Amino acid sequence: DAANQCFLDCLEMRRELLGYDHDEVASTLCTVAMALFHQQSYEKSLEYLKEALQFRRAAVGDDDILVGEVLQMGGLVHLANGDTEKAMMLLWDCLRICELNNDKLKMAATWSLIGQAHASNEELDQAIAAYEEAVLLRKSVPGNHVSEEDILEIGKLYDDLGRHKNAIDSYETVLQMRKATYGDNDERVASILHDIGALHFRNGDRDKGERAFSEFIRIRKLHGVDDDPELANALFTIGNILAVKGEKEKAHTLWVDALHIYTTLGLGDDHPVIMKLRRYTESGIPGVTRRPGPGMLLQQASRRLMEQTAHLRSSGAVTSARNMFHAQDGSTRNIDTIDEE
């Protein structure tokens, strides 16, 4: 509130000193509008943007890039407010202006917002095309302007479409970008490794999934993370894989770590996951007369997925429902050894 009042005081001072039609006044109107946007006061934000747009159109005409900037802001606010139709109208007009002025970076930013609008309307193929156009435009500008957010959104959309190979390609690109920017042991590298591992499991590639999850675990432990549901799921998963390979001692170690995290997150002693993990860590692995086939693995994994996801979502332990689903799904769909066939 104090910051908003400072912006409003500045606006009034500029109006008095410069007049209502000065671009500094329009710029301040945009600043106030975006401050209100970040406070989720969308309707009030749009009022200030409307005033700024009127001033700039009167001052520089309909095709100036300054007008395009206000239109882009308006599109963003309408998207946040859930009105994709109005957002699209402003964004297409903004794109027209950016093309007239050959401003490729603003064109790219606008295509990204158009992709977001298509995704909100569940028009996933159109959304992918828009984000890909944004990536191409950024690459065409000298310098390092490529946005990992655009590539990551493309990967998520491919994942939603069930095109896991395409999603993995996008996530692998983001992985290399993050390693180059932050180093191999950064938490942001761990996060994308988890997503890559989950995708590999869903795509049926257990070996690549195991490698990605193992590297994810290494980085998370390096940073002393001990209350992360994704880490617990990865530990549980790799433990199951090691058990299939006959490496029971290593599996036991990972199960103990997973059990600690699950209990820290609030899963009670009567929860099926806790009961199973206690049985494995205290009494050993149940006898398995032969290696389960793919059909049985899928049935077991699906059952455990529903159990774990339902509890963790209801407990509030998961900060991202999407990431939690990926963790459960990717970490259990293709491998499970915890029940006798």
C-alpha cells in the first residue's frame, strides 16, 4: 500500500509538472498498473492501462512501439484475469505493431503470451506453435536471448499431449542451459533432472530414468534437502530398481531415507506407504518367486501412485500438484517390487 501511494503521488506530480499528455505520465500510469497487477488487482490495473493507451495513441499514433508495449501489458493482465478473448485481441494488435517496427524481442515476448493464452484454452498444438515462434525469434537476435521458460513450456505441453519423446528433448535443452548458467550441482539443475527422469519412466526407458533420478538424488543430498516429497519418491523408486537387480543393501539404505522423509512430511504409521517401507526396512524384502512382468508392475505402480498422490496432495506437503503427479507417475509406473506377484 505504501509503495502504491508513492507511485500515485509521483503520478500526480508528473501530471501537474508535465501535463496529462506527456509520455512520462503514461509511463507512470503503466508502472502503477503493473504494481496493481502483481497485487492481483486486475480490474484497477486495466483502468490505468486504458488511460495510458489513450495518451500514447494520441501522442504517437496507433502503430508506435510505445503503444504496443501498453497493449502487451493489457494482454498479460487479461490473461491473469481469465479473459483470454480480450487478451488475444490486444496481443494480436501488439504483434502487428512489433512486426511493423521489426522489434523481434518484443515479438517473441508477445508470441509467448499468445502461447499462454492458447494453453489456457487447452489449444495445445497452437500453444506449442506460438512458443516455438518465440524461441525462433529470440535465436534470430544476436546475443543470448533464448528463454528457458519458453522451451520448458513447450516440454510441458508435449507432456500433456502424451508426446514424451518431444517433451524429453525440450527438457534436455533446458538442462544444458541451466548447467551452463548455474553449474552442474545447482538446485535448478536437480529440478529439471527430476522431470526428465519422470518422463523417461513414463516413456518406458527405465535405465535413463534411473540415471536422471540418481543424479537428482545426489544434488538434493548435496544441498542437505531432507523434507522434499519428490526426493522421497525418487529414493523409493531407485530402491525398488536396486531390489530388482538384487542389490538389497543399497535398496535398504534408500528406503530408510525415503521413510524418514515421508514421516517428516506427516504420513502416519497407518499409511500404506509407511507400513510397506517399515516392513522392507525392518524385515527385508517380501519373497518374490519370479520377477514380475510388465502388466503386474503397471498395476502395482498405478495403485501406489493413487495412494501416495491422494495423501500428499491432501496433506499440503506438495507445493506443485503438477510436479507431484510427475514424481509419482514417473517414479512408479514402470518398476515396482514391493508386493509378491
